Amino acid sequence: MSLVSAFVPIWVLTAVGYAACRWGLLGEAAASVLGRFVFQLAMPSALFLALARMPLSGFAGRSLLAFAVSTVAVVGFGWAGASRLFGREPGERPIWGMAAGYVNSANLGIPIATQVLGDVSFLAAVVLLQVLLVAPVIVVALDRHSDPTGRIRVRRIASLPVRNPVILASLLGVACSAAGVRLPSAADASLTLLAGAAAPSALVALGASLHPTAPSRAEPAEPAELAVITALKLVVQPVIAYAAGLALHLSAPQLLAVVVCAGLPTAQNTFIIGQEYGVGETVVNRAVLVTTTLSLATVAAAAMLLG
């Protein structure tokens, strides 16, 4: 399948979700319900199967290092730039950096990896990197600034894997891979069917979320901030990933996977975390919307150039 034709189903299903929401075919809560189905059931199934079937040697390597370099560079620049460029308070800087460099590796990453890369193996490693290393650093910083005494709530951070089905499924998949566990045929077949629903459901949910169902009461985001976050996420991060991949002598398929994953839009979890801590909600919400909309073109362009 050519890279152009690989993106056609992504665009079509996203448009179908938007149209279905616009015409009222799925109800006002369509995006929310589909999103919960993907996040709670379909996506964990897909990641569990991918990780359980992947040898432990597949979790490390130069490809993941190249992606990690791009993530650390962009998150760090966003974290520092929020203060230097826009005067953001210390408690707001972590979520600003997360908006700039934390990719949507699940909802949009799974369908793109499935269509363009052919499998979600590298994406699964990206998920682990983000949820086990990047997210805890962000949460620790936000926790520290949100507590009047500056304490870090260790119990809350330690319980994150249990409270997040994506993290839990990923950890279980790694455990099964390490132990060489093979699921019974009935369980494997059931999870495979459920995992197959992740990509199309995520794309329909994405399209539905792009249609405004009610007027926003939030104050408009600062255009300059939004422009910088968008540029960091969709241009700077994939460029750094590309440069790091070249320096590490990645093969063409590896370079394609690294750049495509680095060019994914801001994760919706960024808004959820910002909302929970009451910091940067407006700018992060707009960043998710803008980067998600534009990424369908920028990721396709990057994939075609590298392909």
C-alpha cells in the first residue's frame, strides 16, 4: 500500500465521524462515548497484544533513543520557554512543555501506525516511554506546585498505572512477553477482535470531537502561545527526531517510524491533566484541537517525503 493510499482511510473515517456528529446521527455524547470505549477497552487490548507478542529486545534500541531525544528536547524547551517567552508561572510550565512534546500515541497513533507503518510495535514502545517516564515527571512537577507545602504525593503517582488502563495493559503486555506467556486461543481471539476496533473507533471519535457541539465559554488562547506550541509539536519535534535518527544511522523504515511518531499531535491526556490541576486548560485545549487537525496533513507529508 502506498503512503498516500494509507492515509486515505484515516482522512475518510475522520470525515465520517465529523459528518455523523454534524448530522446528529450518533448523539451529542458521541465523541465522549467513543473516546471512552477506545481508551478503556479497544486501545488497551491493541497495546497489550502488541507488547505481549514483542520480544523484550524490541523495547530498547536506537529508534526509541531517537524519539526520546526529540521528546526531551521539545518538552524541555517548552517548559523553559513558557516562562521566558510568555511569563508563565512555575506551576504552569510543566503542562506547557507537555503540550509541546507529549504525542497522542494512542487515539491517533494507533490508526496511523496501523495504516502507515504496518504494525504498532514501535508505537507500543513509545507509549511505554511516555507513560512510564515522561508523564510521571510532569505529574510530579505539577503535584509539587499544586501542594501548598510543596510536597510530592508519592501514593498518587505510584497508583497511576493501576488507574490508567493504557498503562496497566502495557505493563501486563511487557510481563507476558518477559514470561513467555501465551494466551488461550479464545482469549487471544476475543482481544484481537476488540483491538481491531481501536483504529476505526478512534478516528470516528476524532472526527466527532472536531465538531463543536456547544459554544465554548473558555477565554480564547493567546495566539502566539498556540502558534509556538503547534510549531514545536508538528515541525520541530519531527525534525529533531529525523536528525537524531540520521546521527544514530537508522534504516529508512526505522527513520520513518520515528519521524511519524514524533509528528503526532498533542495528546488529549495533556488537557485532562491540565484540567485536573487547574493549569493551562485553555491553551492546552486549543493546542490539542489545532495540532490534531493540522497533523493529518503534516504527518502525511512527512511520511510521503521519507517514503
